[in-house]
Amino acid sequence: MTDSTTTLFERVGGAEFFERLVDAFYEGVATDEVLLPLYPEQPDLTGARHRLTLFLIQYWGGPTTYMNERGHPRLRMRHMPFHVGPLERDRWLVHMTAAVETVCTDPDVPDGIADELLTYFVPAAEHLRNDTGLPISSSRPSHG
Ligand code: HEM
């Protein structure tokens, strides 16, 4: 049951849940030959891990440390330097779905949390896609 009077951050027991989620997610990214090369500091994913953890904590109603460190999220703008086509979106979601399933099997995590998280992640990943993957949007010259 979803208690709409408390934030998801509170219902999952706070920051530690998001640390476990993001750790599980980046374990997948670290082995992904499509996604890993996009990460500017790879193979060191410590900074990326830190930023995603703080963002998710803030998004789900926890402390706003992300905003204090990074300013307004503006995630679409921040993803523009990286090629996010359908393939990247889907691989990102594969790793995030697996991470959500892993952390939500903990009996301390209330029912429904996995659905709530994925109801956000799926359209958010699509929103951050900045390439259609169709020939018309490719960087190939259209003439010659
Ligand atoms: C729900 C979807 C997503 C969320 C919530 C999300 C969130 C974030 C956040 C908070 C950052 C750090 C921004 C900053 O403060 O600089 C970030 C960075 C990044 N994201 Fe995403 N992202 C999503 C989807 C994706 C997808 C689909 C890709 C596919 C390529 C991607 C690739 C990256 C890369 C390469 C970085 C740079 C890593 C870094 O911070 O050093 N993201 N993302």
C-alpha cells in the first residue's frame, strides 16, 4: 500500500536504500560496452555514482544536497553531451530495472516501491533520449 503522506525517501528508510540501488545499477554499467565509454571519468564511476545517488535522494523527497552541490538538475541539458539514442536508453533501463529488482527483494522494502520507481525511470529515460536513432537524425551528411 502506498502511503501518500510520506515521501518514498522515508518509506524506503532513507539514503542507504539509494546507495544500494545506485551501486547495483553501476555494477551493470561497469560491464556495459555501450554505456561505459560515455562516462567521462570511466573506468572511475565514483563521481557518477555520487551524483546519481544525491539526485535520486532529492527527487524522492530526501535532503537537497544534490541541489547544493550541482545546482538545478536540468537533466536534459546535462545529458546533451552524451549520445542517448534508443539503444543507450534501453541499456540504461535494463541495468536500472535489474537494480530496482535486486534492492526491492529486501523484505524491509515495502510493496509497490519497485513499481513507483520504474513508473518514473521509464519515461524519464525516454525524456533524456537526444537522438531518435532514425537515419533522418543521424550526423551523416544528407548530401554527397
Ligand atoms: C531516468 C533516467 C536518468 C536519470 C534520472 C539520470 C540521472 C543522471 C544524473 C543525476 C547525472 C549527473 C548529472 C550532474 O549533476 O552532472 C547523470 C549523468 C550521466 N548520465 Fe544519466 N540519467 C538518466 C538516464 C541516462 C541515460 C538513458 C543515459 C544513457 C547514456 C545516461 C548517461 C549519463 C552519463 C554518461 C552521465 C555522466 C556521468 C557523470 O555524472 O559523470 N543517463 N545522469
